[in-house]
Amino acid sequence: MPAEWEPHSAVWLAWPHDKIAFPGRVEKVENDVVKIISAIYESELVELLVLNENIQEKASVKLKAAGVDLKQISFRIIEYLGGWMRDCGGLWVKNKDGKLALVDFMSNTWGNKFPDLEIDKKIPEKVAEWLNVLIEKPQIIIEGGSIEVNGRGMCLTTEQCLLNENRNLGKTKKDIEQYLGDYLGIKKTVWLFEGLVNDHTDGHIDELARFVGPNKIVCAYEDNEADENHAILKNNYETLQSATNLEGKPFEIVKLPMPHMYFKDQPAGNEANSKAPVSYANFYIGNTVVLVSLFNDPNDAKAMEIIQSCFPARKAVGIDCSDIIYGGGAIHCMTQQQPAVANN
């Protein structure tokens, strides 16, 4: 599995349409997706799922009004509800000849929390059909947001997610590492313990720590010792500090500050007035831009500066995700990169 900063031919997204996936905020999230596409379409082709022709027309009107070149949008009509492509869109891999395949790990809607979203399981098969690529179906639950790779055989993940009894009951670290090796080419995995408070994904790594280079990692860190996430993130940071790469050398670890947000009303999987599982680590690395999830927090500017410094050849673009998070994720959760191949 290539690293996210390696060249893409496309980014996969889904147009929001469902009040279950985005409670009370569908129209606001539509406008946010327009901003995401406006920032990324010049970087790579946008493969955009839409529910039907009427929604395709609606999306086209909004995108055109925002100045988006619709030639850079490939509309794909399919039935879906959430369309969180990081977790339900399959993971792209390359073989030794550079040929693409899609790995469709099992899913159970984040530990059987959202049965209405079972329909989204069909997305990878349709993607493979549309693009005429091989699809593999490993019999283990691994969501795209639960793993982070550097394209050189290293993986980051959390025990809270992949060893959770609501996903892989009875599986050991060794069992899971075998699947990661067989299907994604992973040779070594660093296991963090747990994720953010109130994260219904049960500790997805893309809220915690991200590779920004083969041996460089940004790590979410909470300075306020009174904050519920402080001890969790401190433990993760210390684990990464003691981790080593395939050559036994330490990684460069960069602290990324935390935003702070409380839900005003009922979000997906959480309660009103509860602490929102927000993180600047949920960014998407495009060919020429990096889309950064922002939350109207005093730390927004600092996070942008740090992420921009990690990608000097790309432009960091901030997108307000304070409505998107009501659906349970942010920009990285919504997107899935399709690696470029030699004949693209």
C-alpha cells in the first residue's frame, strides 16, 4: 500500500445526502464538500459518488457556481448512505509491476453501531467493477481510518480498534499483523493503545498520528493536563518516541496541538453537549495540496503552520469541519486516494 503522499490519479468522495449520516446538517455539509472539492480538483481527478441523477445535477450546479471545472469530476451513481470513503471505499494497493488492486477488508459499521450504514459495504465491489481492477476480500475487520502506512512497510494502528471485541474477537496482534503483511505489504506495526474520548470509531489512528514522511510522524498532543485526552495522547506520544523503523532507527515525532469542541446538539453516535472527537491529524495529502480539518479553535493557525512545514512542496488549505464532525469524522475520513500508475 503506497503512502498517501505518493502520486494519486484520483481522490474518491461521496456527496452527502442522508440525515442519518449527517444529522440536521446535510445542506451545511454539502457546502463543505464543495469547498473540499474546490481545493482539490486541480490536484487530482475527483471520483464523486452520488445517489441518483437528481443529486448529480444538484451537485453539478453547486460545484459549477463555485468555479469548479466539472471535467475534473467523475460522477458515479450508486446507492449509499454515509459514504465515508476512508472506511467503506476499499484500500488501494500496487503489485510489483505497479498494477492496482483494491483490498476490501470486512466491516461492521464501526463495531455494529450504525446498522443503517450496512449498505455502504457494497461500494468497493462497484469501484472495482467501474475501474476493472482485481478486488481482494480478506476475512478480517480493518477500516481504512484504523491504519496508517508509510509506503515502506511500516504501519501505525491502535489496540482499542483492531483488538476490540466488537470487531475482531479472539484475534491477536500476530493474527492481524499477518493480514496486514499479506494484503498491504506491512512488515512492522507500531501499536498505540487507544484513541480520543467519544470517538465512535474506537480509536482510529487518523485522529492520533500520521506519517508525513517515511520516518517522520505528526502526533496529536494535548498540553492541558486537565483535559480528558491528555493522558491518552501523552501515552501515544511516548509510545511513538520509543518506536523504531525497519532499520531499528527512531522516528522524528512532531507534536500537533489539539482543537477543542463540544457538540451543541445530537451528533452521530454521541450525546449533545459531549466532547467532540476532533483532531488536526485528520488531514488529506493531495498531489499539490494538503487539506486540513479545522474547528474554529485558537489552535487552528498553529496546526496549519505545523502541517504546512511538513509539506513545503504542497499548499496547506484549511477547511472548517465543525459541521462535518457531527457525522463522526472529518476530511481524511471522507476521502480515499487512488494511487497513480505508470500508464495513467
